Amino acid sequence: MNATHFLFVSADSALITDLAWQVHREGYEVKYFIAAESDREIGDGFVPKTDDWRAEVDWADVIVFDDIWVGGDIGTGALAEELRAAGKAVIGGTENTDRLEEDRGYAMAVLENHGVDTIDHHSFHDFDDGIAHVREHPAPYVIKPLGEVQNVKRLLYVGNEDDGSDVVDVLQAYKKAWGHRMKGFQLQRKVEGVEVAICGFFNGERFIDRVNFNFEHKKLFPGNIGPSTGEMGTSMFWAGQNRLFKETLGKLADWLAEEGYVGSIDINCIVNEDGIYPLEFTPRFGYPTIAVQEESIESSTGEFFAALARGEVPDFEVHNGYQVAVRVVLPPFPFDDEQTYDESSRNAAVVFGTEGHEGIHIEDAKRVDGQWRVAGENGMPIVVTGKGDTMGAAREQCYRRIDGIVMPNMYYRDDIGERWIDGDGDRLQAWGYLGP
């Protein structure tokens, strides 16, 4: 165990608690910093904390950043670059890779400059200009907010009308309600197909050979209806560097090496028989994706990330089947309503029907006198995972584990992984994207 001290840094909201807990349980020394005051109690009783991450830099062998945000602005990439220049082993991005998520127009330009096909897209900083564009070029579009407000996931809107009339109506509503906060927005032509995210792990010089392919379930309700939440669950598997990888992330390897990027990077795409169309980047860990990736890494998670941060190629083992993660939430998620949260969820107990906690991962949770409790302000206490030789078997294990959990008022989607079973997997295979 070459690296024994891990410093986890949440420079904004607390997101990386479960990974810190996993590494701590493997026997590594861990300290965790959370900047957001409302999130400070998250992880209490699970991982050791620090109030000043800068004071722990000399102590740390590996420093892990969980997101791109520092307060309301991008900034962890610059911090990671600073620390790497000082000789530290860091999981984190760069100023330019942070921009991949914050500035969708920049992200599309990077893809195009490296030979990756993109969907027709236009960025706007004025609502009237966007409305005029839709009226002049009628079609179904996807509205994607730019800047920090894009984290309000319910603002993403996928148009349905061929003439774009519903998109016009939504833009007019956003102008009134969100014009003071939205720096701008991107309009993407809507493309039909299978939505799949290609996730690679980069060590500063190259991608590791194993690639993670995951399928996000963003809407609140089963059947993919309701408000966008960011994520209600994920299904996934690991494979080699197949066509999906080679025609997307693989083309960015030299650019990422020039940047010195280290960590997880994900590109979400729509795929059909005509091609692969990137939608957006996640140049950081995904949530709850990292929880199910932890579950599927069957060797030491700590050593995997330590090797990656040192610029090495990790020697690791992954589960060769399928994996599923389900986010279990409480009111008022995905909305903000302090009174509802106080009445229904704050400090609520998480009760388990069995002694073991296999497949249970923490998000906004704390442990007090051995009792798991809800923490923070968001109503996202836990993620439950399962794995199996088939997607059906992974689903069965995951939902069986959820059946053993008692939290008054809890809710979750019961269809995570069904899209793969119902035909997404067959279509990707038939179109030649997955390889033999």
C-alpha cells in the first residue's frame, strides 16, 4: 500500500462521501473536507473530517476533488493543476476540462476539433434570439442551461413538437422565471436513439483499457416521466475500448494528455444506426455512478485511484456482468421546500431489516450512535446497488436490498435497467457498437 493518506475535497456541496467511506473501510487514512455549510454534517460518523483542506495537503498522499464547482463558479480544475505542479498526486481536472461541463459550446468545439461528429447546436445568451432561431428553423430541440444554473436539473427540457412550438413556450416561461440567473442556454437538435454514456478513467497520459458504459435514468418517475432530477438510477457494464469509445473519448486522448487530466471523464451520447451523437460531458465523477462503479470494482478501490493519481495504470479487477444503482430519496426531492423537508425528512432514521449493509452506499447521510440518519438539505440519503451475470439478475439483487430498508416517505424508481432488457442492448449490438 504505497499511498496511505487520502484527502477528499468537496469545494462546494458534499458529493464524494461514499468513496471516502469506501477507501476508509479498506484501511487507508482518510480526511474529508466539505465547504458547503448546509452539508457539513454529511458523512459524520462514517469518515474523519477536516475543517481546512489546505492545512492537510502536506499530510496527503492522494488528493481527490469530487466536482468542478467552487461555490457558484468552476474552479477545482485550477486547484488540481496548482497541486500537481507542486508534485502532489491528484484526482481532478484542469481549467479547460472544467469548461467542458460549464460551457456546452466550448465542449462541442473541442469535440469537433478532434474529429468527433456532433448534433446541430447553438448557444444563446438572449432568450429572444433563441426563440427567433426556433421559429426560423422549426424542429424539436433540447434546451440545456449554461453555467451554474444547469445544476437545477429540472430546467433541462426535451422538446416534442416538430415545429418547436413547445420549446418556444418553455423559453418564454424561462425568460420570466429564470432570466436573472441563466447565463445562457444551448439549443440542441433532438435526435432519437439509445442514450448511453461512455466513461473512461485517465491517468494524465492515457486511458486505462477497461471502459465503463452506463445508462442514466434522469426523470423522477418510472417510465421516464416527470421532472429531471439529475439522476434517479444507473445501469452499467464494463467492456473494452470498442467502437463507442474509439469514436468519442478515444479521439480526445491526446488532448487530455496535454491537459494533464486525471480521473473519471464521461460523455453522454445518443446512438442510432446512423452514428454517435455526443450530448454533454461530465469531466468528474458522476453521481450515483461512482457508487455502482465502486460496487463493480472487485479489487481495492483505494489502490485503483492512488495508482491513477500517480500516473500509473491500475491493476484492478471488475465484475464482468451487469450492475444497477437506485437512488432512494425523500420529500421534497427534487425540489427545494424547507418546511416539507423539516416535517418529512430531516434527521430521519434509515432502518435496515438485516445486519449486513451490502450494496448500500451513502449520499446525504450521517451516523449517530450507530444509527444511520438523513443529513444535509437535499433528501438523497442513500444509493442501493446490485450486480449479476445479467441485467435482470442485477436488478433483482438491487431491489431485494431495497425491500430490506425502512424509511418513512421514501420513494425511488422501480424500472432501473429495464431499458437495456427491453431492447437497448440488442439495438447497440445490432448496430455494431459493442463489439463481439
